[in-house]
Amino acid sequence: MTSIHYTKHALDVLKERKLSKELIESAMASPDWKEQVSGEIWCIFKRTSGRVLRVVIKDRRDSLTVVTAYFDRRKV
């Protein structure tokens, strides 16, 4: 099983935006779609409650690091 880590920034914005780790990890486990940004950086998208959650992760072989997460107003 791949381990999941959170940057300090990610933990801060999750608290600020009232996003749970459960929601983030659910989106990561079952995304609606993914886009590679560059190298190890990916955006994970999940439609939820009529909005689109964007989770930015760093994907390494042995671990995933959540960089940030927010509801994306540009994606529908």
C-alpha cells in the first residue's frame, strides 16, 4: 500500500477550507480524472456536491504527498 503524506501547506489549507483527509483520500482513490502537470506532480479531480475538488499531489513510487487541495471554479 502506498503511504500518503501531507505538506504543512496542505494541512493548513485543509483546515482553512474545511476539507477532511477522508474526502481528499477518497478523491485520490477514485478520481473522476487526472492530469499530469510535470514530472511527479499530478492534479486529481473529483466531482462532489456539484463542485470539482482539485487535489495536487506529488506521486513517487513508494508514497504520495498532498501539496494542496481546493474546489476548482474553472472545472465543471
